[in-house]
Amino acid sequence: MTKKKTNKQEETGPAGEEITEAAPQEAQSAPQEAPKSPDYYDQLLRLQADFENYRKRTEREKPLFIRFGKAEVIKKLLPLYDALQKARAEVEKNDAGAGHIEQGLKMIFEEFEKFFKTEGVEVVNAQGKPYDPMTQEVVTTMPCEDDLQDGIVQQELCPAVMHDGKIIRPAQVIVGKKKQEAN
């Protein structure tokens, strides 16, 4: 009989209630409800991680956008620079009492050079160098007599401009081309 009581004690709870098979089913359904809150938590963690990645990416891209903006401003200043170059060449060619104009142009060019240097702009000289299709644009060719001048820049109409190591305006050049002998 003690065995029977032991069996009954196993079947009854602490208050003497009989344990049924429904209790284990309720225990099984409870863990199924619990994952809902961790799912929301996981979504929140993923959203936070996505936002953090977005913030980091925008911080990395910000200097690139600034560089591109600077390059656009510099491109808009280049026609002014070219016009001043032509004016300086004319003043130097016709040096009839234009000393104050020449001095003014020198001051302007010094300021341009300071500005270009601080912004990472470099004017590339192509005169007398071999033609480079990556940095130069051929406007026309000029006949030359010897092989040494073939493919060499004879005249630079407009210099190439680089910003942070990237060409933002190619040079416009006249390239020497050897005359073809008639057969």
C-alpha cells in the first residue's frame, strides 16, 4: 500500500491536485509564446546595426562628396584662369608701358597658385612631352620633319588640370605628326 501512496503522491501536486496530461501541453505552448519578444528584440538589434552601418558609411562618403564639390567649383574657375593667362601673355608681348597691369596680373596669379596649392590642384604642362591620351585632347596635328617630333606635343592650347591626382580637365594640344612619304 505504501507503493500505491507513492504512486498517488507522484500523480498529485503539492496541494493534492491531480496532475493531468494537459499541464505538460501548457508547458509546451508557453515556450512558443516566449520567442515573440526575442524576435522583436532581434529586429531591434538588426535595425540598430543597420543604422550604425548607415551612419559609418555616410561618414566615410562625406569627404568624397566634398572632394567632388570642390572639383566642380574648380572647373567653373578654370575659364577665368585661362582668360587671365591669355591677358598675361598679351601684356608680356605688348610691353608698352603696361607695367602696372603686368604687376596686377602677377598678383592675381600668385593668389590663384596659392588657392590651387591649398585645394590640391595641379596644372600639368604637356609642352614638348609625348602625347598621352589619358591627360590630353588633340585639337589638331602639325606636320614635322623628323621622327623625334612625331607624337610629341608641339603646342599646348589649354593646360591639363589635376585635382587630388585625378584629371578634371584634359589638356588641349597640337601634336606633331611625321609627313607620310608618297609611294
